[in-house]
Amino acid sequence: MKSNNSSGANDDKNNYSIIKLKRAAVTVLSAASVKAKLLANHEEDQIRQLVSLIIEKQLHKLEVKLAMFADIESVIMRMREQTERARHRLMHERAQIIAARLGLAAPGRGNPGSLPTNKLAMGYGATGPNPNPGAISSQKAPPMRRP
């Protein structure tokens, strides 16, 4: 009977070691799980920080581009104003030249509209209907021969 007792004691010892081993395995797995969760949380925080940084950089780039567009717009507006002033000066000069050719008084700043600006002076552009339309067609050069 001693063999039964010794084998029963061995079985109890083996069962106790297996239980102890299982508890150790559960403890190790729990610790690894907690560590993995902490690492995952830390990684998520880093990802959020990096995404936030990327968004800030993109926003800064957009702000710089908008500032450049605002500068370009102001330059274009100044150029437009200068062009408009130059156009008005040229129209006034044109009116003065036309008035001088027609022998009229030059329109001054105080009397705008004394001469319509849409009429052409003598010798410029279409001066009226052609008195002899057939004469022009008879003066055409003969077609050139190609070798």
C-alpha cells in the first residue's frame, strides 16, 4: 500500500505543479496583455500627435498660399487701376488729336463730351462708300503662276 500512497502523493504534487504552472502562464499572459494594451495606447497617442502635426503643417501651407493670392490680387488690382488710368489718358489724347485734325477746339477736362469719341477723323478707317466699286476689282493683279 505504500506504493499507492506514494503514487497518490506524486499525483498531488504533479497536480499542484500543473496548477502552479497554469497560474504562472495566466499571470504571464495577463501581464503581456496589459503591456500590449499600454503599448497600443502609446502608439495611438503618437499617431494622433503626428496626424495633428501634419494637419497643422497643411493648414500653414494653405495660409501661406492664401497670403500669396492676396498679394497677387492686390498687385493685379493696382495694375488694373494703372491700366484704366492709361486708357483714359489715351482716350483723351485721341480725342485731342481728332479735334486738332478736324479743327475743333480740344476737349478740356471741364468740357467732356464736346466731341464724340466713337467717330473717326478724316483719313482714318472707313471714310464712306466707294464711289466706283468696279474700279477696284479691275485693278486686281493677275494670279501668280506656281512652278
